[in-house]
Amino acid sequence: MAASSLSSNALTRDDRRFGFRLTAPAGILLAVLLLVPTILTILYSLHDVPANGRSLGPFVGLENYTIVLGSSVFWRSAWVTFLFSVGFVVLSTLIGLAMALLLNQPFIGRGLARALLIIPWATPWLMIGILWKWFADGSVGGLNAVLLMLGATSDYHDFLSDPNSALAITIIAAVWRQASFAGILLLAGLQTLPGDLNEAASLDGANLWQRFRNITLPWLRPALVTVTVLNVIYAFLQFDVIFAMTQGGPGDATQVLSILIYRQLFGVTQIGLGSALAVILGFVALAGGLITVKLLYARGSQPA
């Protein structure tokens, strides 16, 4: 028995070593691709980096952060980011939930509808921005054609050149893609819900809203947490759609923090300030995700 136990322990150690050797290449790759750029960004944010970026330059401590946090441009961009994030997260989550509930019901063509749900999610973010830029174009865009057909407007309007509508259009474009992703995840969660629960509740006299509130929603809580956290992170880090549609314009109407970082790094080559902005945005996205998890898990994550 003792010999068998020693052999088992040795086998376990060998398995661990073998597993480590298998995962080491992927771990090293992740460290190179994620950890190294993160460390460099933090280092750059603490130095006055020359435009060529070949050296760190003089150490300035938190001076770059002080300049960023004292800038009205930063706070304007932060406000735009907040508005974009709220609209993006709320609409993506609610529309995704509505689509999941609809596609979970039996109807003719449900399989085709579920397949079509994947198309927006499978489309790259940059392509979404290009498509919606054309769709909202003030001269030949399909959005104006639809509004004219419905009688909602009497003339073509350039939505992306109007500071009052540009941000809303970029939100709608990003939501169009992300809502399908949310719908796919939530539909998967609904597929695991036992039908007996709703049938029993219906026999007990519970109406549709009561069944949704007390059975479906608690059951979907883990999936909703995942969807909402991902939506929060995507919202704060969104760049492709906005850059393809407006490049942060008109003026600074759609200049979210990611666009501001791009302009600082590649427009005016302020690498230290741009890196400080990137660090701040990273912490904001992380904090937003953690707060979302805390709020949604406040009453527990297990189905009631």
C-alpha cells in the first residue's frame, strides 16, 4: 500500500510537470502579448517620453496623470465615454435579453432566426462602423431613406456631422453588433431552464410577468452577469466603430477616451500623456467590471 501511495504521488507530480510544460508556451505568449505592453505603458506614463519612443526620457512621476486629470479635454471625453457606455450597456443587454426570450419560444422559422442572430456578432467591429457610416450617410444613406418612407423627416439629414445625433448613431451601431452577442449568451442560458418550473408556476396561477421575475430572471443571473460585465468592458474600450464612423467628431462630440488616447499617441505623439490616459482607462474599465459583478451578485448568483 505504501509503495502504491508513493507511486501515485510520483505520478501526480509527473502529471503536474507535464501539464506545466504543455501550458508554458501559451503562458509565455500571453505574458509577452499582455503583461509586457502593460508594464511598458505604466513605465511610459511615469516618464517624459520623446516622440520617437526609443527611450523612456526623464522620470516625471505622476506629473502626466496630474496634467491629464486637470485637463478639461479629458473630462469632456470622460463624459462622452460615460454617455456612450450607459447607452451601450443598457441597450445591448435589454435588446439581447428580449431577443433571447423571443427566440426561446416555438414558432415557424425559429432555427433560421437563431442562425441570423449570429451574423452581427460574427461581423468585425471595424466593418460594423463602415457599414453604419454608409447607412447614416447624409446623401445616400439608407437611414434617411427609411425615415423619408415613414414620413419621420422631409429631407436628408447628415446624422454623423451633427453633434446632437452623432453619438446616438455610434451607440446604435455598436449596440446592433453587441446585442446579438448578448442574445446568444442569454439564449444559451434559457436553454438550460427546466420547462417544468414555468409549467408548475403557471398551474399555480402565476402570470407571465411573475414567472419571468421569479423564475426566468433569477435563473439567468449568472449569464446576465457575464453579459453585462463584457458589455461594460466593451463600452469603455470601444474604438473601432466610433473611429470608422466619426473619428471622434464632429469636434469632440464622439471623442471617447480611447479616441483621445489614439490622438495623443499618434496625432500629437505625446506618449507619456497618452500612456497615462491608457492606464486610467484600464483602471476605469476594470473598476466598472468589478462594480457590475458586485451589484449583480449582491443577492447571490444561484437561481431562486
